Amino acid sequence: MTLVLSPATDLAAGGPLAIDLTGIVPDRLTDLSVSAIRRLGIVADERPAELGDLFAVAGDAKDSALECRGDFARVHGIAAGMSAGSVRVSGSVGRHAAEGMTGGRLEVAGDAGDWLAAEMAGGQVLVAGRAGDNVGAALPGSDHGMRGGLVVVAGDVGRLAGQRLRRGLVAVGGACGEAAAFEMRAGTVVVAGRVGRHAGLAMRRGSLVALADEPAIPVTFRRGRAWTPPFISLLVEHLHRLGFEPALPLPTRFRQWHGDVLAGGRGEILHPA
């Protein structure tokens, strides 16, 4: 049976403004009883609390599955640090969801806040709505962002998506804010909608693929050839099986740009030719 969490009160109407559920993940709960899970420590408005003080807990965690029913937009750190199992959220989630995740699967039926999948190293994150800034990015003071895994956001995302990405894939079904793939080390960022300014600045390696937009190319990128990279159709087909459904025909030819030359010039931006 799945473990089910639901807010004990309507969080949108009152209660704590910020609840941190970091560490409340299925792979750490499988051997605990429901009563023990209710007593687990969490943080609400920077004060210690027990999980059962703010959430109704039902079912059990033996199948390594956690279901969050309701609006969790004020709840942060959902699936952070998860290494196995699954978390499903019927509404939106707050900041730092799937941060540092190394395995498992997070599904969000609504929107996600800032720092979604920051420094994630493995697993899958699927968001049916939008996401904030710093998707798959490096935390402040860190040298690397996401190091593996897959993030799919069906809607728009904010600034700095894939910042310092080292490995893995971030796919955006809508528009993307400024400085996508900033200081990217490796990996792939795919954007189906408009790409904001300053995309790819200081990129060392990796690929930023714009499926429909022709972004403003930084002056530190060198113009390459127009061709049909075979990996793009395979990549989009793989993403389609995960629910990535951009409403556009896939271009047959892409213009390639090499850069950032000030950072070695081994990255690339691709957009429809």
C-alpha cells in the first residue's frame, strides 16, 4: 500500500508559510510504522515540528511509494535526496524539489518552485506545469549543477535552467528564461519554446537545443554548419514516451554554433536553420 500525505489544514488559507520536508523520502521510510513516520522531525517556518503535526499520514511505505495529495506549493524539499522509489504530487510543489536526488521518480501534476532538481545526480523528474528559476542548476557556491538523470517540464521555466549542468538532460516544453545553460560543463538542455537572452554564456561543453526558436547567439560563439543531427529525433522520440509533447513539427535542419570560445569553445547551440 502507498504512503499518503495530505495537509491537515488548508495551507493556502493559513498555517505555516514554509514547510521543509527534506529527508521525507520513500527509501528512508520503508521500515517505519505509520506512527513512527508521524513523529519524524520536519521544519515549519524555521521551527522544529513533527510530520503528524501538519500532515495526515495514511497507508504504509513498504512499496517505496509516497503520494502527496493536495496543494504543496508551500512545501519545500519534496523528494530531496531520494535514492529510490517514487513520489507523486497531485498539486504544485515548492522550492528545492528533487534537490540532490540520486534515483527514483518524482511526478508533479502542478507547478514547481525554484531550484527544481538542483544538483540532481540520477532518477527522473516529470512536471506537468511550469517551474521556477535554476532548474537542474548548481546551488550557491557550488561548482556543478545537475550530474545525471532526466528532468522534463511541460510548461515554461525561469532563468538559469541547466546552470553549470555537468551531466544529464533537462527538457522544457514551453519557454525558457534568461541564461539557460550558463557555464554548462556537459549534458543537454532542450527547449521547445522561446529561449531567453544570454543562452549558453560561458558554456564549456554540452548542447543547448532550441526546437522552434532562433535564440540570440552570444558574440563569443562561432557559426557552424546547417545539418540534420540524427540524435535530435531520437532524443525527442525518447522524451515523447515520457510525456514531452511540444506542439510543433520537428525541424529537418539545424544551425550549429560552437562556443563559448572564451571557455574552450567545445559546447554547441542548435536551432532551426
